[in-house]
Amino acid sequence: MAASSSFASFGWSLAAHCAVVLLVFAAAVHGGGPALSSTFYDASCPSAYNVVRRVIQDARVSDPRIPASLIRLHFHDCFVNGCDGSLLLDDDLPAIQSEKNVPANDNSARGFPVVDAIKNALENACPGIVSCADILALAAEISVELAGGPRWRVLLGRRDGTTTNIESANNLPNFFDPLDKLQEKFRNVNLDDTDLVALQGAHTFGRVQCQFTRQNCTAGQADGALENLDQATPDVFDNKYYGNLLRGRAQLPSDQVMLSDPAAAATTAPIVHRFAGNQKDFFRNFAASMIKMGNISPLTGRNGEIRKNCRRINSKGH
């Protein structure tokens, strides 16, 4: 990355970090636990970031989709029970019913073996220190940065949950939600319209099954056939996604409604236009919204646990 680009990335990172400091502090005060911190592992596992980055770099060589898949795991984790790694738990009936099997995740959420590989590498480097919830947060930032997107200081110190929440998982934002439903689901986790438009911008890279697109599958295409979310730069994190919306070419119904819904003109549409015309503005807001989302109801202090295996709670062995 060029020096000027690195400097700009640092600026976006600093601005995003400062923008949510008060929010994080307030959450810690009112939530009764210590605040998340970007320096949480500096003493206990200083190599954590580099370990996560190395595993993702290796994984994306054979699977270019993996960065987009990993950030989606962080989204779908935080919107259910908060950012506690509950999405990663496998079925362990009757105690644990996996969130992986709900419609929004079944045959859709992916990248779990890469999370396992990250966890194994971290356990070798720093046994029992880095939570699975923090792995998802770190993996999301690294995935965006590796794809050409912004960098930000990832706030850390989450612990892992010991339960799942199937009812909440069944209410995840989905590809066919109308705008008012999307806004409601984001408001329910204290995210506003700017957060909605910015975080939907993660659809600037990755793939989607054709059955979920606005065009559906063409003749002869299997339901599971993959389509690029952005036809021009499918593996690059940029603002071209918003240009696609302006031209009516968004792949997902839940994306296009941010411009086409009658209520969008006074809510989300101006933000779409802003981000389409200014990638730095998009990057800055995306980073801030990711930090904000990553602070949804984290378990900290003595709450939860540090799983040894991200697929199992510790009392069930590993």
C-alpha cells in the first residue's frame, strides 16, 4: 500500500476510533463491565493480530470469497445475543441448538473452518487467552483491509457466550426485508440509518446464491449457483456498490430498497448518494459503524468464558 494510502487509512482509523469512544465508555458504565480496548491483548497475546492475519491471508489464496464470508459471520454473530461468538457453536442437543441452522445462516454462513484454524493458531501462540468473539471482530477488520478497504482499531476484550438464541437468529436482517423492517432491526441494536447504509456496503464484495438475487436464477441455473455481488470488482472493498444502487443494479432486494423505497428519499437515499460520490466518506463511516456494531452487548470481565474450541462451550469438552 502506498504511503499516502496508509496515512489516509490511519486517518480513517483514528477518526472512527474517536467517534465511538464516548459510546463505548457509556456502554461500559451502564452495562456494568469493563470497556473494550484496542490494547486488550498487548501484554497477554501481542501476536494475536498477526496470527489472525496470517491465517486469513493463507485461506484467501485458495478461496477468494473468504474475506466477505468472515465479515458476514461477525455481522450475524453481533445481531444475535450481541457479539459473543454464539453463531460459532455447533449443535449439542439438548443444551445447545446451533444458530447455524436458521434460514439466514443455513447453507449460507460459511468460513467456520477458517475460524477453527485461527483459533488453533492462537491457542498455540497464547493458550486460553483470545476469545472466539474477538476472533470474529479481528477477522472482519483484517478481511476488509486485505480487500482494499479501511482500517480501524478493533476494540477487544469480549468473552464467549455459553448459549445460543434461536428466536433472535430467526429474526436476522434478510435479503428480502423491506426498508422499514431493516431499519427496525438495526434500531433494535442501537444502529441508525447511517449505520444501516454503511454496513450494507459490505455487500461490495463476495458472492450470493442466485436464489436470493433480484433477478433470481436464470434458466438452467441451480438455486445454489453463485453470483458476484459487485460485477465489476467482486473481491475488492470499494464504494462501487453504491454506484450499482444508483443505476438500479443492486443484486439484493434489501440493498436496492435503500434507494427505491418511498421512505428512502428522506432517510437512506441521501446517504447512498453521499457514499457513491465519496469513497473516503464511506470508508470513514463504515469503520465507525463496525466499531459501533462490535460493541453490541459484549460479555466482558468474568461473564462468559474463553472457549478452547469455538464450536463447543468449555464444560462440554474440546
